[in-house]
Amino acid sequence: MNQKIKVSVLGATGMVGQNYIRLLDNHPWFQIVDVAASPRSAGKNYSDAVGQNWLMPGAIPATVHHLIVRNVRDFDTIPKNVECVFSAMDLPRKEETQDLEFDYANAGFPIISNSSANRWTNDVPMIIPEINPGHADIIPIQQSGRGLPTNGFVAVKPNCSIQSYLVALHALEEAGFPVDQVQVTTLQALSGGGQATISSPEMEENVIPYICGEEEKTENEPLKILGQITNGGIENTDRINISATCTRVPVIDGHLAVVYIRFKDKKISIDTIKSIWNEYKGLPQIENLPTGPERPIIYIDENNRPQPKLDRDLENGMAVTIGRLAQDKIFDFRFVALSHNTVRGAAGGAILMAELLVKKGYIHA
């Protein structure tokens, strides 16, 4: 690119916002020129607003250190050169977040959101770039139906709980072996619940066998991602059934999933499945998108892998790592999969989606 796209980060002081700041530093396509947060942080420079709550490895990037934090609702002071907005905002009420995102879209900004607020909005694409890059083409329908400016739209990334296994299922489907039944148990890291969960006394030496809302997201969001664009929006698929149990475990980063699958009709060998996964390439790999992992799926043969400590950072935290593939007595096969929940499952996945939308011409300098 001849010049970088200037971006704003909403919710820049929180954990996901900090990950945006970290991952966008020195990005070849994007440059942060604006940070925004709640009114209590507004008016402070970024380093003072974050203070001792900087949770990322390394220091606060020098490029944002002295940026003045803008009130996220203050549109009058958005720098004139902002061309794209990354959002890590979750307001107290879901409807508030929905409205805020479309307020930015109405102001002419592409908004790439990590929030769940608009994931089920019918004309909003929810994209994993390796799986459903074509869903970006709902954007003109969204703009036309809502009377949005040419550059304004909302696009969202899906929940972190599905990142560790859905690409693996998609790879099998693309190879001609569709899966129609899935049973998954997630072992989700503390950072998925934010700093309050990380520091919660109840998580010390403990497992919580319930996370509010996660099972519904895990079961239902793949249906939209695997769905089809219609004139009225995105229509969910009915070709796969997913049953989920979601748990919180005392690990800081890295969501594990224990996955059982049954194929629709064709049978397949373990060696063929491994070969499909190891050779899989999606659009981010074909187009060499900057944040796209060279190996989106990595299979490890050791019987005690994947492990969060050893494997969550593979391919800069953007790979899905799989192990323990075996035939199952009830389903056809079972396996264990891992993804980095705050990178692939949050800010990194959103940045990759933005790169896809740049490639498709929906975001530009």
C-alpha cells in the first residue's frame, strides 16, 4: 500500500483494546491516530488513562503513548484523517452498543467490532476470513437498506469459543467431507472474561462449569457463519447441529475445545483428515494478508498436545492447533483443538477481517 489507513480504536483502555494497540503497532497497512474510551478516561493521554493497568507484554507503544483519549460518544473531535474504526466497546446495554456502532457507520466510518451486540443483526457480516470471506458482500445491502454513507458499515468478528474448531470443520467440508453433528466442550481461559475474571478469587484452583451466554454463542454463531447471503440478509445454515458445554478454567490465555464429530455420509481415514488440515489454505493465506497465519491449522502428533503454554502463540497467536485425533465409539472422530482467545479470538481476528475488507475494497485510504 502506498499509504497507511488511519484508524481509531474504541475501548482502547480495556484488555481487548490494549491488544488492538499492541497488534496494530507497526502494522504495514494500518496506523492508529485516535483512541477513545469511556468518559472517565477522556481527556487524559493514553499512558495516564491506562496507568498500571497495561496488561500486554512489553511497554505501551510509543506511537500511542501521548494520544489524548477521546470520549467514545464525542464525534466532533474525531480526527479528520480517521478512515476505519476498530471497536472493543461493550456498553452496559446491548442496544446501546448496537446504536453506537451504527452511529459510527452513519458518520461514514467502517467499524470492525469485537462486540457481540450486532452479531445477530441480519445485515451485519460475522466473518472468519478463512471460512466466509464472501459474507463481506452483504455490506452494500446493509448500506442500501439503512441509507448509510458509501464508506460506512458495521462488520463483526464471532465469539472466541468457536475459533478453535470451526476452521477445522470448514477444512473438512471444503475437501468434500461435510460434518453434520458436533459435540464440543470448551475449556476457556480467564482472559476471555476480562481482568475481573483473571483476578477473581473463585478461579484459584477451580473450574467453573458455566459461562453465561457462551453455550448459545458456540452453538448458534457457526450457523450464521456457514450461512448464505440473501436479499434480506444472511440466512443461517441448517446442515450442521452443534451441542456445546462451556467451562472456565484457571489458564490465563488459550481456549481449548474437546470436539466430537459425525460426518454426514462419506467416511474418511485419520491420515486423510490430518492431511486435509495440514494442507489447508484459506483466502488470507492465498492473498498473503499481513495478519494471516502461514499455517492456519497445525496438527501436532504428541499425545499430550496442544497445550496453551506451548502452542497458543504459534503463528503469532493466529493458528488453530489440533491434536489427539482418534476414532470415537459413539461419534466418528474426536480431537482436541486450541486457539489464542485474545489474539485469534479477539483483536487479531478482527484485524485480519479488516485486512480482508481492504482487499475487497470496502476499506481504503
